Amino acid sequence: MCGIFGIINHKDAVRIVYSGLYALQHRGQESSGIVSSDGKKTYSYLGMGLVSEIFNNEILEKLKGNISIGHTRYSTYGETTLKNAQPIIVKTVFGELAIAHNGNLINVKELRNKLEKEGSIFQTTSDSEVILHLIAKSSNLGLKFALLKALNQIKGAYSIILMTKNELYGIRDPFGVRPLCLGKLDKSYILSSETCAFDLLGAKYLREIKPGEIIRITKNDIKSFYINWSQNKKAHCIFEYIYFSRPDSIVFNKMVYDVRKELGRILAKEAPVDADFVIAIPDSANVAAVGYAEESKIPFEIGLIRSHYVGRTFIQPKQSIRDFNVKLKFNPVISPFLKNKRIIVIDDSIVRGTTSRKLIKMLRKTHVKEIHLRISCPPIKFPCFYGIDTPTKEELIASNYSVEEIRKFIGVDSLHYLSLEGLLKATGMKPDDFCVACFNGNYPIC
């Protein structure tokens, strides 16, 4: 998924970016980096791990300038190594260009092979570097038209922040798959994956970058132009509402909290069951569980305690790490109030099924009478090629087993998923504006 953030025309640009990345940490925990410029020289620092683990006051002091961009990485394409940490910098006739990219390109292998045959030398295995090489190949056109030519060659999902020594570009793919928004802090413009970063900084949210739009920001003005693509269809990633975005963010012009609560309400209507309590798998299912409890009139309780010092299990790159982190991350509340009770457990999704199975085993230790699992999205049956780490159908439990077989594997008394119609209804937006390929296999970009 990745989180991207940038600011221009601020004396404390690097520290603002550090704070912005901190707010976007939920979008990626593998690596992080910050690049800045003082108009003459570019400064960079990248590291593996969390933002708080990588940067300290001494490092931030060395990153100078009033323009800066940052990135926190969740890997889908490319190896899990420091060389693939972003932002990526390349030297061109335009000077040094730095890129922070959220999303996946689906024609990256074809483009990379072509560029290598033409003499390009890559320093990473990331698809993001391909964009920089495409820009550099058209240097005779000037940066604006070189950028347009590059963007018209790539296919896939991308929200991009591009930095020169004195300019900031915010770019969103024509389908608007990944979020990107514009804000303002005093006289400084900010670009961010989510608005929760603006709230932390006391910045004003201005608007979303539109699908296919390129925002060019300098010290004195802001202009916008568009990628030369003639298509009107949107394909917002529905998983931003289900799992990835923070509930306090505005994404695709809707508050995530409101959508998630509605997911729970509709789920309660579609899959009611007699029970004593509703509990959530924290934290991404909390709001949906509140909605389910309110609609069903069944009390909401805390059944699992989450350690907030462990990362998100779904976005860990290896299954072995995910399994161990489940134990580190969650602990059931073993209390008399749960004993012999019927509980409804709300979760946002089931991807591989292994995490759900371990959590249900934990809850069985509380000696509950029944466990009814309700999922606030449909079964995930197809891989995503636009920025979520589910590359093969073999990894997706719903692609290979029926709901009843999944119920038995996880070990619950009943299992129900939210319908696709219910999911789309909860957004309050046009159903055709979303990519739901992970549920129905209809890929909007190919």
C-alpha cells in the first residue's frame, strides 16, 4: 500500500514530513525514507523498519531544505531490501529527481526490459524506478512533457509525489485507484496519501487530487494539468474503506469512519444471529463492529486486547512473521463475563485464513459457548495487481474453499460475509466508481 507525503516552502520541511510519515505508518512498515532539497543540493536518508526506528534528531538535522518528500513502504513488487526503500533519486538533465510512489504498475516487466535494452541501468528492483527512467529518456521535451510521455506509457495504479530541487508534483493515475490529497499549512502546500496526516499537523485539507490529474507546485504558485488519457471510468480501491486507510481520514471524498460503520450496519441486516455480545478484531474492524452492534441492538464488548507496539499482520511480507505477530499482537480477555456466552466476532476480511484461525483458537480459551464470525467484505477470491500483496489465487482461502469449508477450518459456529451489493451500498457512491476485482475478478486496468 505505501504512504507518501510531501511539502514545499516550509523552513521545517523535513520535520513536517517526518510527522506526516508517522501518521501514515499504518500504510507500510517495511522501510521508510525522506529526501529534501535546499535548492542547490539534495539530501536523503533511508532505512529499514518503522519511522520512529529510522530517524532521530541528529539525522533530521542533516536533511536540509524547505522542500521534502517521504515514503513508508509496503512491498508488493521488488525485493525486501534497503535498495528498494523510497524515495528513489536519479540524476537527469533536469537535475536530481526524487519519487515516492504508492501503487503497482502492471506493465513494469515489459517497460523495464525495453529500457534495459536501450541502455538504462537500474539501481533497484522496484517498479517505481521505471517511471524515473521513462522521464529521463524524454529529457529533450522538457520536464512537463517528459513526465506526460512517461505517464502515458505506464499502466496500473499510482499515486506519486515527484520532487525536483524547487518543485513538487502530485500525480494520480487516470482511474484514481490510490488516494492522494492536497492540503495547506500556513503558506506551504502539502501532499499526502491520507488526510489524517493533515490533522496531526494542524493543516487544512483542500481537496483530492483528481484521477489523471498532475499538480505542479512551486514556491509561488500551483497549477494543474492532466494525463492524456481519454477514459472516464474510475476504479477506486474498495480496500481503502475496508482495511487500509485510517478511520479518521477522508478518502475518495468520504470519511472512512462513516463507511466502515455502515458496513457493520448492513452486515447486521444481512447476517443476523442471536448472541450476547459483539466484539471486534482490533483495530481495523472496530468501527464496523460498532455499526453491527448498534443495528442489531446487541452490546459491544472488548474481547481481544491489541498491543499497539506490533505492526499490522496482513502487511507483513512473510507468512512466518505474520503468524508470530498474531501471538504478539493479540491477547483474549479471559473474564467471567465471556464464559458460556454467545459472541459475534467482526473482522474486516479473511485473506489467507491463518490469522483468523489463530484468533478463534485464542477466543476459545475464554470458554465462550458459541463464536459467530462476520466479515465486513465479500470473500476475496482473486489476486490484486494494483498494490495489495495477494499475488496468487493459491494464497486466497476463498478462492479454493467454500464458505462452509472455511468455517470449519477457522473453527467457528457460523460464518457470513458481507455481500458485494452491501459493500458498495455502504460507500454511498456510484458502484461503478470502485475496483472490486479481488471479489469478482473483473479487472478494470489491463
